[in-house]
Amino acid sequence: MQVDDNTQVLARLAALKEMTVRELKAEWAKLFSSEAPNNSRPFLEQRLAYRIQELTWGGPSKPVRQLLDALADEVEGKKVRKSVITDPRNPVIGTRLVREWDGAEHVITVLKDGFDWQGRRYKSLSAIARTITGTQWNGYRFFGLRGIA
């Protein structure tokens, strides 16, 4: 990473704020080689800003992409890939996490390749928290591991 890269990226990001929606859509076509999906200025600015930085400094690492793919598969209800992805934020294998919710105690056991709750395996704490509460949660926050996450 060079100082010139930083300066150029900052200038390009600042320029996005001055562009019209039509200009943002043209920039989108240039950077993504496709038509912009909508006319939402905040959406276009955010995605273009990310893309500019991604092209300059690179995107997420392979392990991060694999983790995101596995989590997306779980959310979509697809079978989880065979590869084991361990998140360094997870507590030690065998740790029992206890959370009371709506008058019921929920005990989760940390496994090598995920978590066990009520005899069912999950790849993420967020999936368990969502099943328990019916709403989206950051699993680490829900189970009181905020300092780790």
C-alpha cells in the first residue's frame, strides 16, 4: 500500500459524493461491467466505495470468503459444505454456553465444526439465536461473548 494509492482512493471516494445518480450509474457500469441494480444514491455510493477500495487493496481473504459462503448456505437452508471452517472467535471446544430467553434456559455446546443445541448442529451462534428468538441477532452478542466478537 502506497501513499499515492491512499490519496487516489480518498479522492475517488470524495468524488462519489459530488456525482449525480446518473454519473454514479455510469461509474457502476465501468467498475462492475453491468447495469446498476437501482437508483438508490446511498446504495450506489456505498457499493462503489467498497468496489474502489477492493480493486485497489483487494477483497476479503480466502478464509473469510469461505466463512461467509458457509454462513450464507446455512441461512439459505442449503447443506453445509464438507470443509470445516473454524472461527477463531469461538470458545474452546466443549465449552457450554448458557442463555436464558423468555423463561427458558438454552445450553449450547461448542463443537469442533460448529455448535450443538438441543441435539441439532449449527454452524453459527447467530443461527441458534435466530431460532430461539425468531429475530436476527449477532450470536456472539446474544450469548454474551461480545468481548470476543
